[in-house]
Amino acid sequence: MARSIWSYLATAAALLALKATSGGASSYNGLAVTPQMGWDNWNAFGCEVDEELLMNTAQKMVDFGLRDLGYHYVILDDCWSDGRTSNGSLQANAAKFPHGMRYVADQLHSMGLGFGMYSSAGKYTCARYAASLGMEKQDAQTFADWGVDYLKYDNCYNEGQEGTSMLTYNRYKAMSDALVATGRPILYSMCNWGMDYPWNWAQTMANSWRMSGDVYDSFDRPDARCPCTTYDCRLPGFHCSVMNILNKAAPILNKAQPGAWNDLDMLEVGNSGMTDDEYKTHFSMWAIAKSPLIMGTDVTRMTPQTLSIYSNAAILAINQDPLGIPALRVWQSPAQRQNETYSVDAYTASETSFWTGQLNGGDYVAAFVNAGPGPATMMATMNDIFIDQVTTGSNAPVPQLMQTWDVFDLWANRMSDASAQAIIVGNMTMATNATDGSNATSTLPVQTYNATATSYADGLAANDPALLGVKVSTMAPMGTLVAQVPGHGVVVYRLRSQGGAGRRKRDEL
Ligand SMILES: *[C@@H]1O[C@H](CO)[C@@H](O)[C@H](O)[C@H]1NC(C)=O
Ligand SMILES: *[C@@H]1O[C@H](CO)[C@@H](O)[C@H](O)[C@H]1NC(C)=O
Ligand SMILES: *[C@@H]1O[C@H](CO)[C@@H](O)[C@H](O)[C@H]1NC(C)=O
Ligand SMILES: *[C@@H]1O[C@H](CO)[C@@H](O)[C@H](O)[C@H]1NC(C)=O
Ligand SMILES: *[C@@H]1O[C@H](CO)[C@@H](O)[C@H](O)[C@H]1NC(C)=O
Ligand SMILES: *[C@@H]1O[C@H](CO)[C@@H](O)[C@H](O)[C@H]1NC(C)=O
């Protein structure tokens, strides 16, 4: 039948999704079928780690409703260790972790959270503690014995075992195999900074791979230590800005699939180096790129603005969409000019870009990014939005162009500062300046969404308003999408067809 042929030709992305969801294994170890979410101490605390920090953070993640928004893993980064025991097993620093690691895992599990651990595919970790190169089996078993659920595996002191994909593959595969051999489900997060193109080969043995040097808390400031502006990079470095990483990621985003994600690095939201609009852009674009969303701030001292960004369930629902298709940068203006030297990591000080992505059930996400300093009116045509359908080369009609679409603004229902403040102080008897001006009682205010009770997939299927943002307009057939975008800002829309043809198409799949 003609229509079922269309549904096969519809988009390259849909075919990829078909392969991922019905063509056998979608994740080599069954984990991270949607991008992992959690918290890691590194961006805010560096080496200042101990049991108390993890416990206090975990408690606040529960109290603030962040666990139930999906932030599941509490990830301990570098500097936890005290070398190896006489039998060669890694051991925790007893001053920092007086009850040992098994205790930390047990506590986190009792709170409904997962425990993330850190090592490096090198002789040492980046802070020069003992690491796992050549010790993969023993260390993986140690982590499994401790009850670890997640391993962030760094790339420092790798003794020159890099420079070809095969060298790096083999080094990371050794730990992948060792983790699988323990029999414990352990999410495997490769942190090799995009070296040797992991997006080309890591899908069969890792749940995510870093695709750039380390992020830092700047929207677009270039830094000599992060020299590359493209994915083809021999010195990934660190101190990479949000715009630097986003532009590097654009060409490779579609290498991701359920169970295997491009990791754009941990979030800086809340660390005070960016404005609220810049943090919204950072968070939104990481989400629609299908990056893992790992909070990188001091959760115990979150401001209401920080909490309300991390708590935007309508944006999280894009990240956790069951189809797992990363957004595509449809255009960038002015076009990328790689040979010039720029004063900012946006390709020019006035860079704008438009991104679109297919979602489960026939919906689309559309995002306008304005990296310029001042506000901009931005527009995208239906041919931009449905670029993959328009360019299949099949001569088949593109039904999406003929439909009327409801346009939902995914930041329009951001939690108010008053509500966020009430959550932050929610279990304390103190003034909260709640919306009605009175002091809050001990009742915990309601978070935006509870994904523990109802998964994002089920919430979307039930049209939960918390996941849809606010309907702001409709787009007629062959219409244009328009957005007023603040400087260094973003506007993100969910598009839903009134005709429902997109929904029928999915049913046929
Ligand atoms: C979310 O739902 C779960 C399961 O129903 C419940 O245990 C938990 O307390 C809820 N979380 C919040 C923040 O309401
Ligand atoms: C090494 O010793 C520790 C206790 O110090 C023990 O927990 C661990 O299982 C031992 N590892 C091996 C490989 O024997
Ligand atoms: C720009 O970069 C390309 C690729 O590296 C190079 O081949 C070309 O010569 C460069 N052009 C200029 C004007 O530098
Ligand atoms: C806040 O709630 C947590 C967990 O329920 C509890 O451990 C803590 O003591 C409470 N804090 C106050 C000030 O009530
Ligand atoms: C409540 O608001 C007032 C006035 O804006 C401010 O002075 C006060 O510090 C606030 N209290 C709390 C607990 O946020
Ligand atoms: C709220 O609590 C503060 C501090 O306990 C108190 O000074 C204030 O009068 C209270 N405000 C109201 C409206 O109850």
C-alpha cells in the first residue's frame, strides 16, 4: 500500500528508530534506553569529595523532587581513592569515606538512587590516583562488589594507547567486557573526550561517550585550552564553552541511538558563570541533543532559578522521549567559517541556528538558538522543520506540510521562583514567601512532574499538561514558525499535528 511505503521512506531518522526499536538489541547491556540523568560532583566540587557530600546531595535530590524527575545517579568523580590494598584491590580513602563504598551504595539504594563510580582507562586518574588500565577485571569486580550502578571512565595517563580508533576501542572495550562479566548491570559512561571518534564505534560497548573536551561555566568565551571548533580534534582540552561544544556536536548528533548517546558533558546550570537565558539555552540544547543530563552544581545550595531550570519537565520529556532521535541543526546563520579566528565560540557574535527533531507519536521539537547579544525575531518554514521528509528524494507527498500544527512553548510553564523557593525550604519551618504571601507549612509543594510514578512515555501518551508546556499558537499548512528569542537565548517548541496523520504513521510502524 502506498501509505505504508511512505512510512518506510518517511525519514532516515524514522528508519534509524525502526532499527533501534524493532530490529533487535537497542542497547548492548539493556541500560540507558533513554539518556541517563543524575548528578556528578566534579563541576562544583572538584576533588573535595566525601561521604557527607554525597549523602547531603542525595537527600536534597529526594526532597526537591529531582530524583522523581528522573535524576537517578549520584556520581562520585575523581579523588575518592587511596590506592590499592596489598592484594591489589582499589580502596576508598578512609578519611573521606569512613564507612566504605558498600555503605554509600546501600544508602543511595535505600533512597531509590543509583551509585556512580569513577576511574580512568589509564595508569592514573586525572588527579593521579590509581586507575584501571590493565586492572579492568579486578576493578570491575570491586565496583560490582561495592554495589556500583554506573562507571564514568576517564582518559588520563593512557600511556599513548590512543591515536587510532582501534587502540582507543580496545582500551575501553576491556572495561566494558569486565563490567559485563561481573553480571551486575552497570551503566558504562566513556569519558574519552571525543578522541578517535567514539561516535563511530562505541555503540556496541558503551552507553555514552564524551564527544568533546570538558565543558566550563561560560556560554561562548573561547579558551586556549580548548583549541578545536570542530569534531575532528587532536587536542580536546578543557574549558570548552557551551557554544563551542554545541557547534562541535551538531554534525555527529545523529550517531546516537537508544542505549548509546553523545555526552556533551555535565551541566553547569547553577554555577553562576552564565545568565539565566544562557543556562536555559545550555539545558535545552543538551536535552534535545539527547545528551545525558548530569547536574553539575551544589544541589544543597540551589537557587529557585536553578531548581526551576533542572525541573522543567516539558524539556526533560524531549530528552527522555522514547524514540531517542537527537535533533538536527537545520541551519546556522551566518554559515560556519572554520578558518577564521573568532572572539567568541559562537561562529560569529551574531550566530543563530534552527534545530528540529522527530519525537515519538508524530510530534516534533523545534528550537531557535540566538547566540547574539541582543534579541532576535527568528523564523523557520515548514520546509525547514520537515527537512528530512522534504529531502527523501522519493517524490512522495510530505503529509506534514499539509497539516495544521499546534505549537507548544516548552518554557512557558516554567515553575515560578516562589514555588521553587517553597520546594527548597519545603521541609523547614520558616518563611517561604509562597505565592500567596503567607509562610508555607510543612507540606511539601508539588514538583512539576513525578516520573517515578508515571514514566515520561506514559505521561506523554496521556497528554499530561506538565510535559506539553503551553500552547501558544497554531501553524497552518505551509506556514511559518516565528519566535522572539532573547540574546544568548533559546525558544523551544513541541509541534503536534491537529490532523493526527503523524500518529497514524507511527501506528503502522
Ligand atoms: C513520586 O511518586 C512516587 C511513587 O508513587 C512516590 O513514592 C514519591 O513520593 C513521589 N515523589 C514526589 C516528589 O511526590
Ligand atoms: C582484597 O582485600 C579486600 C579487603 O582488604 C577484599 O575486600 C577484597 O575482596 C580482596 N580482593 C581480592 C581480589 O582478593
Ligand atoms: C581553510 O581550511 C581548509 C581545511 O582545513 C583548508 O584546506 C583551506 O586551505 C583553508 N583556507 C584558508 C583560506 O585558510
Ligand atoms: C528535611 O527532610 C529530611 C528528609 O525527610 C530530613 O532528614 C531533615 O531532617 C529535614 N530537615 C528539617 C529541617 O526538617
Ligand atoms: C521574602 O521576601 C522579602 C521581600 O522581597 C525578603 O526581604 C525576604 O528575605 C524573603 N524571605 C525569604 C525567606 O525568602
Ligand atoms: C512568616 O515568618 C516570619 C519568620 O518566622 C514572621 O516574621 C512573619 O511574620 C511570618 N509571616 C506571616 C504572613 O505569617
